Amino acid sequence: MANKSKKQHGKTIVFLHPDLGIGGAERLVVDAAVGLQKRGHKIVIFTSHCDPGHCFDEARDGTLDVRVRGNTVIPPSILGRFSILCAILRQLHLILQIYFTSELSGLHPDAYFVDQLSAGLPLLQYLHPRGRIFFYCHFPDLLLAQGRQKWWKRLYRVPFDFWEQWSMSFADAIAVNSNFTKGVVSRTWPALARQKELWTVYPCVDTKPKAKRPEENPLWNGMKYVLSINRFERKKDIALAIKAFAGLSKQQRAGVRLAVAGGYDPRVSENVGYHNELVQLAESLGLKNMTVRTPQTAQAVPQDVEVLFLQNVTNMLKEMLLSSARLLVYTPANEHFGIVPLEAMLSGVPVLAADTGGPVETVVEGKTGWLRSPDNVDEWTAVMDKALHQLSAQDLATMSKAGIERVKNGFGEAEMAQRLDTIFEKLLHMERSSRSSVTTIALLGGLLGLFGAAVVAVQTHL
């Protein structure tokens, strides 16, 4: 009877995500899917791209039902440009493919979990009006777009910015990843915020006890190291960590290393370019550096390497890095949330983060870490010195315990899954405001025309 009750309660929830690679947004999607699946729901994830060599374990080991669709017509970009246009067209292609092949109808979805890209929501609602749509807004895309200084770039973005707000209004519920993001969304789209309730659903980390591994030699023979984990993107400001580390005296850096680990995709020009910039920065500051790409080479790095770049670390290597780090430095300013500080605190590692954005809601000053201005490199250097040389073993143990308790009590997978489950339950019992299908189709067609005009305008000014 218990199993029958659970089956009746379970819903079919379809996830739509653009590129299921490695990053904070992807980690949230995977955690949300796994958490809801554990609560008895059937979960299927549709994505336009998922490379088994560049994704989280749950997306490739059979834990989740991940299906790649809408990946045969539109490339991710055209000559390195038009990424947002291509992303939208790929999402529309994905939705149309699973609809016309009857793959979608065969699943009989009760609800959809869509994130990052809202462009396809009007089409999704038109094709499947009974399915409730939950949209997770990591951050307004119009605020993330770069290069708006040029007039033709601003012109190019007009239809995309309009479509972003308009298409989000088709969601039955909208969630954000922090109160910081909630404030940004409310200021960016006040009309949308008045129309829709904005839920705050914090990302989570897996708080279950991990199986103990056999005793191994300590990483890098037990040397002290400061750890940075972020994608190789300029907005992550990894350069701040390198500059702050270089601010330590030669004696303070003796026997100490800065390990810079993060997501790196050779297909992404920014990943390649920013890594090269960071290497040049380290060399200009007189820091001996090295780049490694496999866990095997990562463990055999010479002791005199001061800055070590690790590209695409596996979960196992990340756990090893976190298990022995003296300090985690999290450098992005105005980060929407930031999952890495939680992972570090759960591992008992104190965190040094920017005093803006999501980390303000997770890191407790002086108890689980420190919050400092990203504009003051000297303050970051001072905290590095404190964590490496000044805190006693007892001080570190106290901070470690406080960090673990902080995460377990408020940012676990079960808490996030329960929050999402509550929202989906409300969605299925709420009335949806009616919309004119004719108006929806007309707007979709008109916006596609605007996209074409924008592309022509951009091409004439390249």
C-alpha cells in the first residue's frame, strides 16, 4: 500500500536545460532533479548538449534520465557570435522535436522545470497548456550580456531583452537562487514582480556522509594551500586570488600553494583566453605556475609550483582538494548565489568571499569565514596570511565545525527538494490565467522577424 500511495503522489516533471555541462546552474539542475526523484517523482531531463566527458556524474551514470534533443540544426554559435540567438533557436528546436515525435506526449508531464532560458515558455504553454511551468531564474540575462557600449550591440539585444521579460510571464511560478537575486529581478522587471510571486529557492549541497576512502598519501605531501574553484570566466575574477596570493611575502609563500580549479571547456573561447591571461598574470608577478588536466598529473606536481591551474577537476579530485585546503577563496563580485562556499564549509574549510551578492547570505563573518571587498586586494592577502599562519588548530577546528553545521541546517538537498515539491504541489492546484493563443503566435512570429532584422543589422557592422 505504501508503494501504491507513493506512486499516486508522484508527478512527472520534465526538465529543460540548454547545456548540461559543469557549472553552478547545472549543479542546481542536477541536485533539483535528484532531490525530486527521491521524493517519488518521475524526472526526465531534456537538453541540447551533454558531453559525458564534461558533465556531472549523475548525468552520465544512469542516476538521471538525460536525453539530448534539438542538437542537429542550430549550432551553439555562429563564428563565435550570436550565442543568445542560437541558444533560443536551439531551445525552440528541442521543444518542437520532443513534441512532434510524440516523446513529450508519451511522458504525460504534470509540470516543467525550466531554467536559464525562458524564450521557449510561450511555445511550451501553447503546445501543452495543461502542464504547469516552473521557471528558475539564476539571474536576468539582460544584465549578463556584455558589449552593450556599441550602439549596434544595444540594437541587437532589444528583441532579446523584450522576449526575456515577456516569455517569463508565461511561467506559472518563478524562483530565484537568493534574496540578492530576488531584489535584482524585482528592480529589473517591476511589472513582472508585481504580477508573479518570486520564490527564493537556495541551491543545495549533498550533506550525506561520504564513504571513507582508504588512507592515502596526503595531497602534495601535506603542503598548505589556498583553493579557488570557479569556471575560467572573467566575471569570476580569479585574477583577484592570484594578486592576493602574490601579496604574501616570499617567506609567507614558502611551502604554500594557490590551487586554481574550475570548469574549462576548450570549445568556449573565453575559457581558453582567460586561462591564458591568468597564466600571464602569474608569470608577471613572479609566481611559478603549471597547468594540469588530469587527476593523475595533478597529484604529481613539483613542490616549487606556487600557482597550480587545474582544468575540469573530477568530483573525486574536488573532494580531495576541499578535504585538505586551508582556505577557500571565492572571488566573484555580486555573485547570484555561489554553491562553492557551501561545498567548502561542508568540508570544514573556512571561506573568504566577496562582501556582495549571495555569499553574504551563506558565509557568516568571523564564524564560518570572512567577507571582504573585492576592490581591496590587501584585505584578501591579510586573510590569506591569517588562515595560513596565524590561526591556531583550535581556531580552525571551531570555524570548521561552525561551517559544517551552517550548511547541514539550511542548505541540504532534502530542504531544497521539499521546497520545490511544495511549489509544484501549489502549481497543480492553481488556476492559470487565460491567454489568447492568437496573440501568442503573433508575438512569436513577430519576434522571430525582429531577430532576423537584428542579425542583419549586426552583420552589416562587423
